[in-house]
Amino acid sequence: MSPRPASRPGRSPEVRSAAASRTSAAPRSRPGPDDLRRTFEAVPARTREDEGPFADSWWGRAWVDALESLSMDEGRLARGRTYADSGHVAAITVTPGRVIAYVHGSRPRPYRAELRLRTFSDTDWDTFLDAVAARPGHLSALLDKEMPHSLVETAGETGIRLLPTAGDLDPDCSCPDHGWPCKHVAALCFQTARLLDTDPFVLLLMRGRGERELLDELGRRNAEHSARERPAASATPSVQARDAVAERFLPPLPAPLPVPTHPGQPPSYPDLPGARDPLSLDHLATDAAARAHALLTTGADPLAGLTTWQDAVRLAAARPTAGLTATTRALYRELAYATGRSTTDLARAVAAWRQGGAEGLAVLETPWDPPAGPFDRARPALAAADFPRFQPWRNHLTHPQGTLQLRFGRDGRWYGYESDAGEDDWWPRAVPDNDPVGALTALLGG
């Protein structure tokens, strides 16, 4: 193997030490747009020696067993497992026939480790899928996104080997070690077992086909198989067109059920490991029930015009204001993640919503150029009230010391903001007012 230069800087010893202090977790994947590229986040280092098998699932352990049976260098495999245990393997990208990751070694810059796996030909895939379709248990399991381990035996009966065999693997690394494999590729091999713990369909992607393509093809074959087994339908008697469209008596619809006085209560959500926060789910379900009840009783939903971000801010703003409880923090995390924002962004937006609703949020996020009139009269009014000369920018008036600010909204009201001196970090404060002097007085607590 000829060494290739790494393309990403390595982690410092402090960063590796911090990574080693985190508990091991299943890697989360980011699917690519074409279903043929998946990237898995790096798995944190283990915090204690694990004397059991490296992988947890049957597929992960079968992968490790297959690797260890291929007469690979046992010493380098052992060092590779130590590297994998210590969190040296960065994010892993899987495409048909390739598994690639950067592995941090003894040098500052990481090495690019690659494991190439022989992909199946179209004929191999047809043989494999025909064998699966012939077994209803396997077919239904795969359509339910489950991979029964007995699939290995089914595939083996047709000569198709899902797990790697001799001649399937071709390791490569940018390090100067010419071992087969080097410890960096060995670490990547072990971490690939953890990917199979998370999603055994990754093995089928390595062999050349993505999950969506396989499920669509299996669904088509299942439909064809069902059509072949379905008995022929008896001839349906025809109906004259004039009879089909002729007027006929239909009984009146039953009277609608009475509208309940109050929205119903949502069910109780269990607190399960890895599941969404149950109190956050309860809050969202309660809000949805209230909106549905309002729509049923009034025929209109006043919140229907809100954007996803505005509705997330509204939901967070409905929580109690006396401190962030654990439940409120969980809700903030859920809403921030769902909208692609940070929890700080959400907290600032909530303050703006509580200050002035949707208009307060617009004042926070959208500067604009107000027409001459109320805005131009604000500075003389502030000066007449013995306030210092505020600096204008678009719809903002900022105190010369940079700690107070008034923003003019499209609703004609002035919204107060505060920031630490020397920091451009403005937060909504106080109640908006039609008079800039009144808004500034409220901002100062007068």
C-alpha cells in the first residue's frame, strides 16, 4: 500500500482524553440523498474493559467472527480492537462496496482507513431476492425492516454469502504499515460491527444495494407473488350507465355528536429509555387537543397561519415562566432540534413572543425601514425627556453606551431590548409601548 496524505487534522491528547471519558453509545447515521451513502457518527470510547463480545447483536458478532476467521493478523486485530474501544475511529461513511473513516493513531494527523467489500452482481441480487421472496417469514421480516439471522443460511443455500469470506475484503490505509490489515483498518472493521448492531441493513448496502431500493423491490415481488396465488375473480355483472347515475333516495346523515365542553386529556406517555420526554409529549398533545377543540367549536384555527418556527416558539412560550424546569428544558431541546435552531435561539425568541406575540418575534428577527413620521419623531421626544442621543439604524434606536435599544414594530409600538456593554447580544425586555419614552421608561424599570 502506498501512503496517502490524510486530509483532516487529528485530535489533541486532551480531546482524545475527553472522548475516552464518555460512555459507549450506538452510532447515529445520516442517510444520504440517494440511499446509497450513509454516514455514522463516531462512537465514544468505552469507559471500562468489556470482557464480553465486542458487538451486542447477532449480526455484529457474526461480522466479528467472520473477520477473525479470515486468517487476518491477530496481533493487529487486537490493537485495532483497542483503538476501537478507545474511540479513535471518527465518523464512518458507508457506500456500496466501501467503508471509510479517519482513524486517529499516534501521529497528530489521522489516517484514512478504507475497507473494500465485494459487491453482488445483478444476477446475485436476483438470486438472493428470489430466495427471500420464496420464504414468507423472511419477506415479511425484511419488509418490517428486520434482518433475521437465519437469512445467512437462506442466502448460503443459493451460493450467496452475506458475511465476508476469503477474497471479499480489500483493506487500505494511508499509514505506512503494510499489514493485512493494519491496526487502523482493523479498528474500522470492529466499529463496522457496531454499525450492524444499529442497523444490519448496512451489510446489504456494503454489498451494493440501499435499503429503500431493496424494500421497493421486495414489495414488488411480494405483490407479484400474491397476484399469482390469488384465485381468479368471478366475472362482475355489468351495470347500465343510466342506472349508475340515476337519482336515488339516500337517508339523511345522522346528527353530529354534541361538542364537548372542554378538550379531552391526552393519554399518559411512558418514560422509556431512548424515547421522547413524556411530559414534553403530553404538552404537545394537550396543545393539539386545545386547537382541535377550538376548530370544532368556532370553525377556525387562529394559529393555522403560523410557520413551523413560530409555532415552536409559541409552544415553548406557553410553559411557566418561573425558571426552566427539567420538563421545560426537555421541551426546549425537542423544539430546537425539530426546527434546526439552538436552545439559546429558542429562549431569545420565547422572550420576544412573550413581549409581543408574533409581532414581537418579527421585531426580533426582521429589521425593516419604517416610513417617516413616528420613527423620526422618536429621537426629539427622547431628547426632550433628557435621554441621551440614541443612534438610529433601520427600525432600531440604540443608546450611546450600547446597553439599551428601542425597536419600532410594524404595529406602531416600541419594543425595549437590553444587552451587556460591548456585546451585540440583544434580548427583549419590558412591555412594548406606543410612546418611545414610555417604552424606555418601562425598560429602565421606572
